[in-house]
Amino acid sequence: MKVFITGATGFVGSAVVKELIGAGHQVLGLARSEESAKKLIEAGAEVQRGDLEDLESLRNGALASDGVIHAGFLHDFSRFAEVCQIDKIAIETIGNTLVGTNKPFLVTSGTALIKPGILATENMESQHDLTKFPRVSEDAGLIFVNKGVRAMAIRLSPSVHGEGDQHGFVPIFIATAREKGKSAYIGNGENRWNAVHRLDAAHLYRLALENGVAGARYHAVADESITVKSISEAIAQHLDIPLMAITAEEAPAHFGWFANFAGIDCPASSQLTRSQLNWRPKHPSLREDLASGIYFK
């Protein structure tokens, strides 16, 4: 199968490229720079020049392929509403190109905001407040199920971890701890995240591409429940700085825009994903990656 991938040189996307090529698929990766194009060629992929705002490049990539994985997103939180709209238009552009083809179309969303406070499962629709978090990737993609597209959603954990993670939630925690001189958690720190290794996530993308069902939501979740306090403890230990509890009122001053994510309680299950796609995570857990020191080099 020839697969068009957006975000193909990102932390997750580059692992997906390697996974697909290793399984005998061809990859056409979206690249907006010479550096990105070179990385794709070195990985054994073909290059589609363009970016998420170049709608013609998205249409051409989708037309030239047997399936599409949308793993790209502009991580600019200073203009978050704008980049969410760019993401929505990109998904709609690809989806409209695939109408009536029954080609697989995987969009990327997340588990963190499905239904905070309870164990999220694949059959739950996201309950997040669009006025606060206007990203609609999942809904924008799955609407094409009724238009002859095998559209699916891959819900990533708030922590997709592993060697080379520089911009994820854990690096933000670590950078904040370094800056403030203390590793903090909110309240009693018993709020929970879920996590997945990037290579396990990449494997799930391939399994969904090959065998996934139209309309399905799959959870890239290896560790369904990790307390934020335990993450902060590991950071404090490695950086040799104090571990400290802060109040919800103090959190914005300490974490900035990240305060809401630092305080969210979002355990998530992947039981249905594992049973339906025979997905078996095998790479290190978040606790193991933190203990190994890869985040503190």
C-alpha cells in the first residue's frame, strides 16, 4: 500500500514512516523544507512538497496514495484557535479528496479530554469544551465515514514518550521544573495521565491502516493510569531539586498555559483496541523511560 503521511518527520510521524516501510508499504511524506525532504528520502520515503496550509499539496498527496495518515499539527499554542482551524481545513481537504474511494484515512486526536475523571474508553465521544480547546480533528475526520471513506481516529496519550521527545508533555514538565527550581504537582498529585511509547503508537497506526474499521476510535494507550505526582517525583530525583505540592490557584503562575494539562485526571483504557487489532505494546513504559534518564541528557 502507498500511504500519504502528514507530519511525516515529526516525533510520532517519523516512527510511523519507519514502521510502514519496515512492513513493506510505500510512504509519501509531506515536507515543507529541504531538511524534512532529506530526512524522508533517507528513511526510504517519497516526498510530497507542501504543508498543512497548502491544500493543493494535500489533495495531490491523497490522490497519489492508497491511504492517508494525518499525523501533522502545528504546535503553536500562542495561536491555538488558528492552528486548530488549519487542522480542520486540512482534514476536510483530504477527506473530500477521498470521498467514495473507501480508502483508509487515519486522523490523530487524543485521550486527555474524552471525559476527565473517569476511565476513558474507545466507545466514548470526547466531552471537551470547544470554547477552551477548539481542536476538532476527530469529528472532522469521522464525518467522512458516511461519504465512502474508511475514516478512523487514533487517540494518542497525553504522553507519547521515548528517545528524542523534545516537545511533548514530559519535556514541558521538565523544562518548567528546571526554570522554577522545583518539581511541582497540583493538590495531592493523584490525578492520572495515560501514556504510550512512540514506537508502540507507530505500530498501532499500521495495524489500524491495514485492519481498522471505518468509524472506529483506537486508543494508543500502553499505561492507562500514571499519577502526575509520580512523574514529578522522578523529575525531582533526576534534577536533584525539591518536590513540591502547589494549589490549583498557584498552578497558572507555575505552569503557565500548561496548568490545565498538569491538573487533568485522564486515565484511559485500550482494551478494545488491543482485542480488535491484536495490538500488544512492548516498548518501555513512561516510568521506565524516566528512570533510564533519556529525558535528562
